[in-house]
Amino acid sequence: MNALTPDDTILGLIAIQACHGYELIDAFRDPAALGDIWKMSTSQIYAVLKRLEGQGLIAGRVIESANAPSRTEYTLTATGKQRLDAWLDDSQPSASIRHVRVEFLSRLFIARQLNLPTVPIALRQRRACEAERERLLQARSSRNAGMSYLAHELVIAQLDAVVRWIERCEIVPRDAEA
């Protein structure tokens, strides 16, 4: 399972519009954007920007201002665009409940902001959750009644709820987001 990082989400925000760190901070604090999904500190965002720039995924350009300190505005590079596209089109997203809550919702947000179809993203996530549910059902059948069995039961119940919720995500029109 991949580590959960905001890197691809930040690439998406920069793809929506070239921006500087303060604008990204606002997006991670605004509940209408990513504020209810990620909890990011200012230092974390700037560390990610430094890492993404070092990897050649974004390019920074200093913008001078007469009334304010200079700021670095970031844009995606061609390599950054390729990575963002691969993330949005991930054919095997994680079925981890935490990844669904953070990464899947981030994918939906970015895709909607970029005016990309979200149903394929939701379908891939649903399929991943259904496959994990089936795997856990098979594993549970070999468990004795005990903590391991109960742990499997809990995750199966969570995945059942997530699948039902994703099915609603697939049909919710963009106008109903507000």
C-alpha cells in the first residue's frame, strides 16, 4: 500500500491554477475545498512544494510585488502533469478506509475542479473496495471466533458502508455539492 501523502493533491491544485504557498494553505483550510479532508500545516505544505520542485514536478517563479513580500508561484511541469494524470486515472486505488476518506475525496475534488468526469474515478474506487471486501470474506472464513474474526467483521462492515456511499458519489450531480 502506498503511503498517504498530499503530493498528488497539491499537483492537482497547481494544475487547477498556478498558485503560491499561501493559496495552497487556504485550499487546505477551506471546508468547501480540502479543509475537511486534510489537516496540513504551513510547514508541511512548503516541505511538499520543495520536494515536488526538487523532483521536477513543479516549477517555481518568484513574483515581485511593490506592496508585499515576493512570492513564489508554482506551475506544473510536463512530468508533473503526467504524474497527476496517472494519479487521477489510478486503476488500483487503495481500499483502505483512510485512503478512501482522504485520497479518494481528494481525487474527486481535483477532478471536479478540472472539469473531468468523476464517475470513472468512483467506479475504480468501488471496484477496489469490493475486491478487498471479497478478500476479507475469504480470509474470515478460515478464522475462529475471536479477535481476528471480529477485526475482519469490522473492516467488512466498513467496506459495505463505503461501497454504498461510493454508489451515491457516482450519481450525485455537481450542482448538489454546495
